[in-house]
Amino acid sequence: MGASKKTKARSATREKLLQAAAQVIIDRGVEALTLDAVAQQADVSKGGLLYHFLNKNALIVNVGQQQLQNFEAALQQEFEQDDAPGTPGQWTRAYVRSAERTSKESLALIARLSSILVEMPSELLQSVEAYEQRWHQRLESDGLDPVQATIIQLAIDGLWFSEAFQMAVPREERRTQIVETLLAMTRSPQ
């Protein structure tokens, strides 16, 4: 097998393991995440798993970082597809739309991971903090009033968290109205 094929196979196995770890967390909780459970879910040997991830913490860190990267990619895609490119609020609209379109699986995974927030590996917490700082800086320099941009961010984050934790989730009609209102706020003159 050529070097390129080996690299692709390793990458595919790594992705399969991350998906398996995420599924174990979603289905059974973080406490059920073991190397054996992930290897079995992925149909990969434990040695194959250990080749990619040295321990449970490495799995958790990588699953969390993958979620952050997926959200970042969704943000970039929404930014590029904005209906009013180059206008104030473009990045904030992308943030609202990305958060609003987060999959139910991702919400469930985040909710499950938050159960170990206090014990979460510092590497993952640092990654979350770095992404959050970058996103907040972009919101504040998006051409909107920084207070207004922060209010929009906090509102969509609140909606996101209510759905992740299934607490005070608004009816679909109200949810749509909330998102539309937040998007309208990104277009308001200052």
C-alpha cells in the first residue's frame, strides 16, 4: 500500500473511532466511554484505537475539538453564503444561522460532555476558550454595535443551550420567530 493510501486509511480509521466515541457518549453517557466500548462500536481492535488515541481523555479532547471544528466550518459556510455579503452583521448572521442549524446529535453530544465539565481535560477547555474568544472578537468587529452583537450572541447561545439540555425549549413557531428577530437585529441601523 502506498504512503497516500496508508494516510487515507489511518485518517478514515481515526474518523471512525471519533464517530464511535461520540455515539457511545450520546447513547450511554460519558461515564460509559471506555476504550473497549469505542473499539467495539467502531469494530476496530483496541490496539488500533490505541494507535490513534492513547487514552480516554485523548478521545474526549478529540471529540470535543471535532465539534468545535465542525461548528467553525459551518460558520465559514454560512458567512460565504450570506444574502448580504460585505454588509455589517454578516458574521453575526452566520453565527446565528450556524447555531440555529446545529444537529440534534451535536446538541446531545455537547449536553453529555458538559456532564464532565469540571473534570474536562484542560486541553479541551483551552480549545473551547480560544474558539469562543475568536468568535466574540469577530462579533464585536462585525460593524454592529458591540452591545447589540453580544445580545444577539447570548440569545442564540441561550436557545442553543435550552435545546441541548431540553429545558424551556420554545415551540417551533416561537423558535422560528426568535431566530428571525435575531437575524433582523443584524440588519438594524445603528
